[in-house]
Amino acid sequence: MDEIIAAEVSLVPTGELRVIESLDGHMGLIATDPGYLPQVEANLRELLGREA
């Protein structure tokens, strides 16, 4: 799956793939994995802090 997503991201000039480590996948968004949201938040803080 990551290979497919990586191929799609490569089509976007400023695209970037960030993998969130979790056994629960997207279910981590509803707090099934305590390590999921901190990873998402850290990535968002970094991305939003960049100059456009």
C-alpha cells in the first residue's frame, strides 16, 4: 500500500509522504492507539510552521 501512495505523492511537485506508525491504522484517530495522535499533531505542527 505504501508503494502505491508513494507513487501518487511523487506526482505532486511539493508532495511529501508521512507515515504514521500504528497497528490500528486510521482507527487511531478515535484514540485506540495512544501514540497515533501525537504523531499526527507533530507532523501538522511541522507542516503548518513552514513558509509557503
